[in-house]
Amino acid sequence: MRMTAFDADDPATDNALLRYNIRQQTPDKPSPNMFYIDPEKGDIVTVVSPALLDREERPGCRKKRPRTDGEGGGSVQHR
């Protein structure tokens, strides 16, 4: 899965640089770190055995995925 975001700042400035991270995952079992997100590309991958992500046992996961916007206050859109 890939997270994408678009910044309205001038791409030639540091304000247009975006970084991704996962701040919190719910539920936090079987591991609080079931997923990894590439901070530059936004690619999200699992880092636990697929057997631990049984849909009948855990029907859903939520991840808070904040984006940081370069050096400051530009606007960020994501999808």
C-alpha cells in the first residue's frame, strides 16, 4: 500500500518536502509495530507474520499517519 500526499508549496523549496510516519497503530496486539512506512516514499508494509493478521481474529487496523511538511506551515493534501 502507498500513502500519497501533495503539497501546494513551491517544489523548489524545503517547505515542499514531505515525510511520513506512523504515530499509533490500533489495535496494538499482536505487536504495537505491525506496520512500517517508508518516510520518503509512503510505502506501508507489514513487519509481522501474516498469520498474526488473521482477519477473523482482528477485523481491522487503524494507523495514524501524520505527514510533516518541510520546514513549516504549508498546506498538505493526502489521499
